[in-house]
Amino acid sequence: MTVMRVTFLGTGGGIPSISRSLPSVAVTFSGELILFDCGEGTQRQMMKAGTGFRQKLTILLTHLHGDHVFGLPGLIYTLSMLDRRHPLRVIGPRGTKDFVNALLSIRFGRLSYDIDVKEIDGGIAYESRDFVVEATDASHTVKSLAYRLRERNRPGKMKVELLERLGVPRGPLWGRLQRGEPIEFSGRIIRPEEVLGPPRRGRIIVYTGDTRPSDEIAEFSRGADILIHDATFDSKFEEDAVREGHSTARQAAEIALKAGVKRLYLFHISPRYEGDEEKLLMEAKQVFPNTYIAEDLLSIEVPLPD
């Protein structure tokens, strides 16, 4: 099994606090590093968390508010100082190209690599051999995206008793069948569908970025193993949340419940809750018990679905 790991690099919102850096979430999977947003100081948080600066690095920006993107100049320059040679992929909503070009026009240092920028409105943002990253609209005060990282379906379970009855030895032949390749054994062709159960769905992570609660986000998050949802305020400030394009902890929990996710992580925590995050957690747990507060440098492994 390939480990899928989520590391919270920055979990605050607006401005940093004593314990929280600005938004950035790292996912390491299948030899790649995916960054959702790049708040100020992200490169230092990556060093502290030990994520490394992988060759296959993709940055997906939800929107262009400063707390979500002002870490990009520092990370770009750090990668160049480390003599990166592979291109850096940056994906985001309309305006991302202008933002990156403006950064590069400052000429703050030599770049040792190319930057490939892609703007999207939704749909498939990025895909690799083992996973797909999809985007949908979030409900914020500017054009903003939510992202879903979906592992491709895994092969079904091997029908061990049948394979043993057929006399197929464990090893490379089993591996070929599990990869979807037919084999020839003892004068007959054995096809994968004969000896494998139905495909098993892959793991799913959803990152909302900044958003009001919405039916679109709930549907987008359906069945996710991990939902990382905006929870900037508690219910006392619900009117502020609506006006500023955010969610309360209770609203995040209601989305998690509606979507039938496995675990909810409250994210984009306002500095007003410094030392008092339990208020948000208790509010959400009343609706969705399997809720956690995302903390800086918390690292979790996403388990395989049952």
C-alpha cells in the first residue's frame, strides 16, 4: 500500500497567530508532493514538517487573497537556492498567471527552473498515474476554488482460494493479474476479472479553502475520507461569516454530516480563538462527532477505505 499523508503546514486565517501559520496543506502520495495554498512562511513549515521539496511538486491555489498566496515568493526563491531543475507547477483560478508574472517581474533572484502556470474554472486540475485532483467553485467573496484529491480505484481483492485451486504460484503472475493484465498458465488464459473481486474505491481528501457552507461543497465532498473545511468563526459570528465569505464550525460540521465524510478537520482558524479553539471543536462535535481541530505540523495518514 502506498501511504497517503496529510500535513497541516499552516492552519490560521487572515493573519498568523502565535501557534498558527497561514493556510497551506501538504499531501504526499505516490512520490509526489501536492500543496494546497501557500501562505506566508510555507517553505519554513515544510522544513519543520520534513515534507522535503520534491521533484514532483504541484501547488494548487484556491484564490488570490494574501493569506493564501504570500508564501509563494519565498518558496519559489528557496527552491532556486536549492538548485531545483525540474519545473514547478502552479494551478489556480483566473488571475493566477498575472500574480505569478508580477512576482517574477520583480527579479528578486535567479531562478534555476521553469514555472508552469495553469488557470482553471473547475473540473480536472491535475492528474497523475495514481490520483486525480478536481476543482469546484467555493462560495467566497472572490473567485475561489475547492479541491478534491481522489486516488484512482484500486484493484479488487485477489480470490486466493481460486488462484490456489488453479495452481497459479504466488509472485509475479499474481502481480500481473492485480495490475489488470491477463496471464497464460498451464495452457489457458486467465483474465483479471476471473480472479479479482470488484474494484475498490481509492482514498479522497477535500480541501475547501475559504467558503461559506454550500450544497455544491457538500456534494463535492460526498464520501470523502478527510474533509478540511473552513471554520473561521463560531456561531456567535455567523453574520460576519456570511458577509466575509466564511463558515462557522457548526456549519462545517453540518456539511460533513450531509456529505457523509469519515473525518472533519476544522481549518482557517481566526486568531481570535488563540488558546480557545475548544469552543469551535465543541460546537462542531455536537453535530458531527468525528471532528478535529487542524493544528500546525499535525501529520496524519489517510487509511484505506473499508
